[in-house]
Amino acid sequence: MNWDDPATTSDDTAAERLVGASADGEDQAVEAALRPKSLGEFVGQERVREQLDLVLRAARARGATADHVLLSGAPGLGKTTLSMIIAAEMGAPIRITSGPAIQHAGDLAAILSSLQEGEVLFLDEIHRMSRPAEEMLYMAMEDFRVDVVVGKGPGATAIPLELPPFTLVGATTRAGLLPPPLRDRFGFTAHMEFYAPAELERVVHRSASLLDVEIDTEGAAEIAGRSRGTPRIANRLLRRVRDYAQVKADGVITRSIAGAALGVYEVDDRGLDRLDRAVLRALLKLFNGGPVGLSTLAVAVGEERETVEEVAEPFLVREGLLARTPRGRVATPAAWAHLGLVPPQAGGAGAGQQGLFGA
């Protein structure tokens, strides 16, 4: 790490990672071409698809707008895609915005007042919306009405503005940050789960077909197994493996080609990349598996504390390679096995590391 350079944020680091779930400009452009257009084409999330299909069918049968929908889950699982499918299934236009873009109640009022009847409003990262806009949204969702304040001070007047019925689709990666009054106004709430390898294989095969890439079953399984349960990552890895196959082979993706390509990009067979392995290697080799404080671990890796905590740790914890404890970070037996190292004996040299380095 160059200490003369400005510190990189966890968002910057996540965007640079091949296995990061955030979408950059290239990802967004490719995803637009690969997105399924209907619930029937959507792969995975069987429970959510079945429930959402019932909601939309019932609304169409009544000739009414669909209930407001809240989609929660990790980035890259298909929340934006589902919002577009909801609009397509209802035969309605869709308006897309995000919570950080709505900083004032007037911003939200301008969007709501321009909606057409039955239109779908997709609000990404809804938990990051400002509080005044959030309070205005309560009334809009429940009564299809907003009060626009004209003037300031004692002469200010609230003018009620009627809104046409619309469907709000909110997406959030942190459902716990939504205030209960907002959460309760959604008629349907769904949590998006990580995908199983078999589901990701179907995603890879479908994307390869749309990208006109030749891939066999084992090649698709290899990519799916390193995709962290996330379709966005699977599609990104597929594109990088496609590049390798075109340059280094005959363009056909097999297991060996996929493995060699992802080896070049430092993505191992469990989906860990350079940063993940650096965190584990520091924890195991420098601190004998912990416990060790987060700040100390971040210094050892040469990254910001937030980068380690928000970018690397969630997947390592989910994979059972690292545990967060009150005393600090601790490696699991699976972490030792993954790096091919032997755990030290209990009470060995690493037992006092926490006392030396602190949290």
C-alpha cells in the first residue's frame, strides 16, 4: 500500500474486485442485455418467484395496480431485474431512481407527481433516502397523496396533491436500516437468497448462449463454483474466461480452460481472491489463527479497516473460514485446510497475540 496515495474506500475496492458484487459501468451494460424479461425466464429464487407470481396474477385479475414490493438481499442477486420483470408482467412503464439521489422531499414530490397510473417506481438502496423524503413517501404509498409545502415561515401553505395509483418496488441490501413504518407499508416483502451452484450453472449456460460463447457442462460448473452464489459475479467471470479462451485456446470453455483462466485472475476454487487470501494468510501465519483485533489485521494486510470488515470478511464468514468473536477475528479449521497449513497446538506461541496487539 502506498501511503502517499489517497486512501481507497471499501466501495472503491469492491468495485475493482473481479468477485465483487457491486456493478460498474461495464457490468450494467452487459446485465441489460442478459436480463430475463419474465418470471418464467428468471433463474433461481423459486420461493420468491412463486409468491411474486401470485401477487401479480391477482392484481391483473382485479385490474388493479400491484401491491408495493420490498426486495432485500445482497448485491448482484437480481433485485433490479425483478423490478423490471414486475413492470413487464403488469404491462406498465418503470421509473428507476435510488435513495441517495433523493436528498429532499421536493425531489421525491417531483418524481411522484410525474408518475402515470399503474407505473412502477423502482427505488434502489431505499434505506439511504433522506428522512423528510421518507416521511413523504409514507403518505404517498398509503393514500396516493402528498402534501407540497409552498412558502416559508408563518405564511407556508400545504397543498394536497393527488397521485395516480402506482407500484413502488424498493430494493435494499440492509433491510434492518428501514424504519418499521416504511417497512409495514409494503404489501409484499421478499428476501433474495444466495444461489446454489446448480442454479448458477443454469445462469452461466443462459448467459453463454446470449453472448454466443461455446461452453460445456464442466466448464459452466467450474465458473459457477467460484461465483460466490451470485449471478452478477458468475456473468463477470464468464466474460473473463471467454476472453482467455479466445486468446489462449480455441474459444471453447472447458473445465481446464475455466480453471486456468480464473487462476490468472487469482480466483481460487472456492471463489476467494487475492484480498481474501491475504486476510486469511495474515491471520494464520502472523497471528497463528487469532484471536486478533480488526485494526491489527487490517494493518497486517495493508488495507483500510473498513475494507477488511466490509469487503473481505462477509464472504469469509459465510464460507466458515473466519469467525468474529468478542476477543477478535479467529480462523476456523476450514481456513487452515484451505491454505494447506497445519493449526498450532493449543496454548502455542500465538495464544498471547491479542494482548500484544489489541483490537
